[in-house]
Amino acid sequence: MMTPLRLLRPLLPPLARQHRRPRTDAPALEVLGRAYPCDDFTNVTPKILAKVGRNLHNQRHHPLWLLKERIKAHFYSAYAARSGNPLFSAHDDLSPVVSVEQNFDSLLIPADHPSRKRGDNYYLNRNTMLRAHTSAHQRELVSAGLDAFLLAGDVYRRDEIDASHYPVFHQMEGVRLFSDYQLFSEVPDGEDLKLFEAGGRRTPHKQEVHSLEAVKLLEFNLKGTLGGLVRHLFGEDLEVRWVDCYFPFTHPSFEMEVCFHGDWMEVLGCGVMEQQLLNSAGAGDKVGWAFGLGLERLAMVLYEIPDIRMFWSRDERFLKQFRVDDIHREALSKYPPLRNDISFWLPAAGEPPFHANDFYELVRAVAGDLVEEVALLDDFTHPTSGRRSLCFRVLYRHTERTLSQREVRAVHGEIQRRVQTQLGVEGRY
């Protein structure tokens, strides 16, 4: 496959010259068919440029594509305009090359904000960069007259190296704007309510120009929308909590955390859009909310992908798991696990000894491939009797469908019965 970009000249400006004034004959970079002159701010490397244009989120049957499509499908089905068409439009092919003004100034990020640092971003030159977030396109889409949209794309940040961080990742965000009629139409006496107030002041709960009623309704709509999304992805029984936070382009702002497999995990940021941003985009008569989430982060949890580098793999053994005919049919590795514990007293002295491998083989004989893992949770010796007890956790997961707790309970019960009759232990269940 031909790489969609290349260096027009093979070398970036030498380090010794990086702080001099840009030269008119400075080398240039070609990205997605367009040339960009280098200067003292240029720090993007060939390794990073080679990722531009891969667009993993648009590669059919890639896990990021699958997750993006599931989110789109949820919004399409859950929210419809009066015409019956989907309320939200979707955009996933905007260029990752943006101006510094788009990436920062359009989002009200101050000139001295640490997120602008050259050490944290990939600059083509002083005026142009690889976007650090998909929010860089918010103003242009609002200016185009869009009131409700989803936006997905690749973003670029210089970051630490570990299993959950990579210099290129993918974001998806949503924006929804409301007129006074749209926000208050279903509220009793809503015709008496206003989006804005004169002479207001900024508090931790609202912007100075917004009425408290408008902000509370926006917050209620935002949290309800996102709660529905994550329950669609993780399951209806998901526990959610909200944490107050700060973003330059929303106020009030929140992070959503979900309890998944017993751990609280932050999954997205959101908030009421700064009115100044909407004013600059020509939508000053409306109010709105916005959210953003990392596709890799969600996919790593939902599909149990242990290393972020795997998203860039071309290995068929990895990719084939996500080839599904229907996006609503889960990827093979997505089917949720069910965990059941089993504990028992070991045989007394003088009886045939207990061997863990015998227990593992018994589990395999009963449950077969329904069991993904058996792990020792606890090894306890009673201080008085000296009897020893073991507790194991058995993780059940089918590779082609979701298991019900009822069928797993039946299998687990058979394991409990046999472990006593065949291994000579005394159950503690």
C-alpha cells in the first residue's frame, strides 16, 4: 500500500538551527498531498507521519471502527428529528492537519496554557499541527449550521510509553445545541423561561450569561444521553458516577466514571459549552453541550485488548475476531465474563493429598471451553484446627455468545458436586 505522505526533503532542520528565523528555502513536509514548510517549531517525525492516513476508525471490521459504528447506531436509533431522520449527523473523514488557531484558540485555550507546549504536540510548523483532539473541528461544524453531530478521528500527542498510551489514538465526540423552544418545550410554563440572563455572574454551577434553569436542563439532558450510551455499550446494570472537573471550553464540566468488573474507570469528559465559543461560531442564540471519549480506551475494556499497540496490528489472528456481519452482534472477545467462586476444606492428614492440577482437570471435564480462567483467590489455614481451605475464582466466557447466569450456575453446581465426590474435599458453599 502506498503511503499517502512523504518527506519532500529527507531531513528536518538540524537542531543547531531550530531556534533561528525560518528560511525561505527551508525543507517542507508533504502530508495528505499538501506541502507544509518547516520552521523552528517543526517536530513531527517520519514515524508519526507514517500513521497519518491509516484512519483505523474507518477500516471496516477494525475494533475501533466497530466501536465507532456501535456508538453511531445508538445515536441514530435513539434520537430522531421531526422528519424521522437521525437527529445527529456523523463526520469521520476530516483532515487531522489543523491550524494552531483551530486546535487551541477556537476552543478558548489561553496562549500560555501548558497544553500548547511544543513538547506535548506534533507541529508541522508554528501555524500548523496534527490535531491533539477532535474538538479542533467544533467551531467549523457549528459555523456550518449543524446543531447535533458526532465526530470521530485520529489525534496526535507526544506522550509516555506504556501499554495504555500511544502517540496516535482516536477520539469520538458529540455536540448538541438547543434553541429556547427546544430546551423548554416540554417544561411546564416553559414559555416563561429564558436561556440567558443579563447581569449574571459565573459560579461553579453556571456561566455568567446562562440562566440557572437552562443549565440544569442542559446538564440533565447531557447526563441522560451519555448514561444511555454507556449502558448500551456496557450493559443495563452498569453503575455510573459523575465527577466535577475543568475544561477550557465547557462550564460546568464533568467526567463520567463507570464501575466495570469492580473498578471505577473514567470513560469520558463533557460539559455545557462555553457561550463565547458558540458566539464566535454564529450560534449565539443557542446553548449546547459537548462530550468527548477515547475510542482506544473504551475498546481496550470492552474487547479486553491488553496493549494499545495491538490496534495497529495487521495480524489476522487479532483482526478476525471483529469480523461480524452485524455490528450489534458482539465481537468474539467481547462477550461478558461471568465469575463464580468455589471454596473448600482440603482433605485431613492421612487422606489422599489434594493437587491443584486435579482440580483444574475436573473443571475442564465439566465445563470444557466455557471456562476461560481459574485463579486461586485465597489460601487460608484455620488458627485452631489447622485445617487448610482454598478458594478459586472460575471465569466463564463463551467465544460465540453471551452466557446466562442460569446455565453457568448449573455448570458450577456440577463442579461443586464432583469436587467433593472425586477429590475428597469438604465444600464451603
